[in-house]
Amino acid sequence: MAIRKPNRNSKPAARKPAAKKPAAKKPAAKKPAAKKPTTRKPAAKKPAAKKPTTRKPTTRKPAAKKPAVNKTVNVNPNDYVRLSENANPAKFNEMGQKVQKGLVKWSYYTIDGNVGYHYYLKLK
């Protein structure tokens, strides 16, 4: 964006002096009214019975340490049958028959690289 240059032939506008404002009159300060002496007697104050305060020292208890949770389960690998995803269809049929008979139960599926494995838990 280009910057616009002022016209050199024009004269700047003359400024008019600011008009003076008349001074505002301040209201006269009022004197406080004189207080009349009271003839009332002050009520007798009863001494307040203070309850004894017992402050216990603030001590923080050390944070209870949580026992380490071992998320891994020690499983005997002989309890499982591993079947590769790219095994013979005959092996899958055999495992299907064993599942129907109740000899094994499908447990979990894992991936090792590009090959997947089905694990069956031996029941009997």
C-alpha cells in the first residue's frame, strides 16, 4: 500500500485557542452537627466464656505406597495350542471339531510381524 504524501500547496488549518470555562462554585462545606450528650448508661458487659482451644500439630502422614502390580501372568505354554493364520484348512477344521467337543477353547489372537496366531486353551 502506498503512503500518501501531503499536498505542499495547502496551508495547515489554524488552530483556535480553547475557550476558558468559568470556574464552578464549590458548595460551602457543612459543619458536622454537635452531638448531644447521652444520658443513657452503658450496659454492663458480661465476660465472654472462652472455650479452650486444643490445636493439634499439623503433621502429614507419608503417602501410602501402592504395592507393585504384576500385570503379567505366568502361564504354562503347554496349556495352549498355537495355530498359525496361514496353516492348512485341515488344521482349522480339526481345531473346530475340538472346540465343538469341548476339548479346547479359543483364548486369544496375537500378531507376530505379518503373521497372526490363534491360541486355544486346553480344557481336558
